[in-house]
Amino acid sequence: MDLQLKNKVIIVTGGSKGIGLGIVKTLVKEGAIPVIVSRNKESILEVINDFKREGTELTYAVAELSDPKQCEAAVATVIETYGRIDGLVNNAGVNDGVGLEHGNYDDFVRSIHRNLTHYYMMAHYALPELKKNKGAIVNIGSKTSVTGQGGTSAYAAANGGRNALTREWALELLPYSIRVNAVIVAECYTPLYEKWINTFENKEEKLAGITRNIPLENRMTTAEEIADTVAFLLSRKSSHTTGQLIFVDGGYTHLDRALS
């Protein structure tokens, strides 16, 4: 299927690793022009060089997304380079384990800035260009907003906020024909996920216990599977889809995991 994304300029936050990188790779395959925005210049350049060796030139902006000024500067870089923005994928974030019992005010607020506030700021600064082009926004979210996880109050709250903003923006931006949707992730084996798994002494057993509870094929969702859905939601092939929370999770969130 031709998603008609050729030469569409799409910002991808956190696009140098994990799910974000998967999204960038899919967009490149579709002929789009993804722009990576991340705070980790080293990982960005590694990705940029990998694509360059394959004949693809990518643009990037280094930004600490918890700083609104740097969000604004990143968007300005994209506009200066390409003169347009056709889509925004808000993806950057980290499950930083700020819980209720052992957390505190400062860490909670910091986590909200790291995981939610920049979703708003990036959309705010990109909006004038998105209005010109009837663009699309896709927010990446987490099952923690629906299922809870324990010990991660701030991250769960931020993801609840992502869900709410998705539907709020879908309504607010109707007059501009800007579609806003969210892709909700459950268990996807990214470098950050692997880092978490490695904290367990019996990591193989821990991983097996998780995949056993993923109903569809008892396996992790791949970054490519998430990316394919994101690309579809950015494209005109989903031209009448907005305000939706789409769970790409092998049925983890909503199907009975007690099935054997």
C-alpha cells in the first residue's frame, strides 16, 4: 500500500533509539523525510551515519525536551531547513520509576516534564505549520495509563495525560482538519526495556513470564509493528481517523491473560 508519505516532513522525538528509531526507519522506507529530535547527540549521529551509508541523508535537532525553549528551537530548525512540517510523532520519554511511597515532589514534577510537558510544547510550536498542511499528530503512549504498573506514579500519570491530550487536541484541531491519534504500547523489546530486564537476577525467567502473558503468539511487539501503525495514522489512508487510542500490543491490555 502506498501511504502517500513521500517527501512529507515529519518530526520524531526520541527518534534515535528503540521505538522512535523504528518509526524513523519505516518513514524512510515510505519516502518521507523524518527529522530526529533528541537530547543524545551521540546516538543521533550514529543513526544519521548509518542512514548515510545507505544513501539516505537525514536532518536532526539536539534538544533537551524538558526545556520549552529547546523544543521551540528544534521546531524552528525543521522549518528553517524544509519550510514545512507535515507531521509530528511525540515519542520521547522514560519509565523512570517515580512511585508514590518512595517518590517525592521534585522527582514527580521532573518526570511529568520528561514524559508529558514536551508533548504539549512540540505540538504547540509545530501547530502553525501543521495547520497549513492539514498535518497529523501521533502520540506514543503506554499501557501503564490503563493497567497501572506499580511504583511508577509519574510515568503512569504522564501517559494518562498523553491519552487525554490526544482526544482534546483531536477536538480542538477539527477546524484545521488536523488528525490526532495515539498508539499505545505494552511490551516492546527496546534497549531501555532490555536495560530494565537486565536488572533482574533471573532475567531469562522474568522475560519468559512476561511474554507468556502476551495473548497473541506469546511474544513481544516489535518496534516495526508499532512504526507501521504510526505511519498509517500519519498518512491520508487514515483520513477519517482521529481521537483514537490504538493499542498495538498483541492483545496484552484488553484480552484475558489468564488464557492458557
